Amino acid sequence: MPKNISIENVERKVFVSYFSDGMWDIYGGLILSGFGLSILTGQMILLIVFIAIAMVPVLIRKPIVAGRLGNVTFSIKREKKTMKYKTAAWIAGSLVLVSGALFSALYSSSSLPAWLDTMFENSFLLLIGAMLASIACIAGYATAVRRFYAYAVVVFLAFGLAAVLRPQDMEGIPVTAAGGLILLTGIVILIRFLRNNPNIDQGADR
Amino acid sequence: MADIDRLIHEPARLEIMMHLYVVQNADYLFLQKQTGLTCGNLSSHLTRLEEAGYVLVIKGYSGRKPHTMLSLTPEGRKAFDNYRTRLAQILGDLPRR
């Protein structure tokens, strides 16, 4: 019987409902699209522009969600757990940036031995894909939102395909497509969220 | 069955107690969204829980709009724990057919 009154399920349902707005999907999709487009065009400024645009949903998320779902402070245990995973995701994200910068610096210096140069060229995209996929997995585990695991698969496959298409200089296409897919999913989820949760006037408070 | 807390046992109040049990605090809108109760219904159940000392209601303002924060009191948390234990005992003791 105690399983019927499952407190864990209630807690999980409440927590997951706070990620049903699609804003994080839009954020991730925009950054990935920017990354893909910058590879495709060779214009790194595009990535910076897309990162700047991606900050918009993050900044407007809280008032939009709180205005529709209300405010809540989760349990201390949940807050600690979330903080732990946020830290892990930030570390993984920083690793992607640092390894990307390191690779660019090493690659452009042309001072690498030939074998290391080839190894970098062949495995760099896979490495970045694996790191980004691990961030999506951490997000999925931390938030219990299962679609983040699907994103991890999509991202890894996109970077795998990018590694294959690299000799043809088309590695940006699968990355941009993956970003576009995640972005589109986020937009659909956001529209559904806004439609299902109209902004209730707080003046109707008891 | 006689010693079961009937104040918590009512389905709508049980839902309210469950949702407040899993968080530190929440506002009125959150509880309304999660429980699916109407404004009047939620208010009347909250009043009963507040009167019993199970729920702490803090009324304030968010900007110029009224904003109500809700949380379980230590007594409310204890009462809910007791309710879960007692209900599990009662139903666990039933013979299976």
C-alpha cells in the first residue's frame, strides 16, 4: 500500500513539470546550431552571436514559468542533488570549451608531430560529440527528463557523421541539423506549454 | 481505522499535504496547478489545514499583487508521516483473497 501513495513519484512529477517549458531545449539547440553554422561558414562570430541569442530564453525562463506554474522551493535534498549535477555539467561544458580552444591553438600552430596531427583531426569531432552528449546525459539524469537522453544520442550521432563528412568539408551540416532539430523540439514544447498553462493573474490569489 | 487522521484522509487535503510534503514551500498558484483544485475549493481545504496547525500560510505581496506562500509546519509533517505509517499498517494487515 505505501507504494500507492508514492511520495517519490509526486516529487518527481512536480520537479519534471518545471522542465516542461522547452526553454533549455531552445538554449541547447541554438548553441548547437550556431556551432554547426560557424563550422559550415568558417565564421566563429556566428557561434558568439548564437550563444548571445541563446541567453534570452534562459533569462526570460523564470518569470514565464513562475507566472504559469507558481513558485516552489524544492526539498533540501533535491536542491543539493541539482547543485551537484549543475556543477558536473558546468565542468563538462568548460572541458568542451578548453579542449576546443586547445585544439584550435595546436592545430593552427602546425608544430604538432604528423601522427598527433592526424589523430587530432580524426577524433576531435568525436571527442567534442562525446562531451556534449555527456552534458545532455547529466541534464537528463539531474532533471529526470527523458528527452535529454535522446538529445545525447542525436548529438553524438551528428558529431560522428560530422567526422565522416569532414574530408568533404561538410562537417557543419549534421551538427547544424541536430541543433535545428533540438531547437524545433524546444519551440514545439514551449508553444504547448504556453497553451496548456495560461498566465493566471496572481491577483486571483486567495 | 478509528485513529486515522480524517483531516488528512480527505482526498483533496491528502493531495495538498502530499505536494507540500515534497517541497520546502510553495505558493498558492503552484498548489492550484499541481492539485487541479478550484480556487474556492483549495482555499477552504487550506483553511482547515491551517486551523489544524498543519499548514503555515504567509500572505504577502509580490510587487502590488497578493502572493500567498504555503509550507507544512513540523506538526503537519509529523501528522502526515503518522498517517502514512498508520494507513500502511491497516492495509498491510488485510488478508489477500
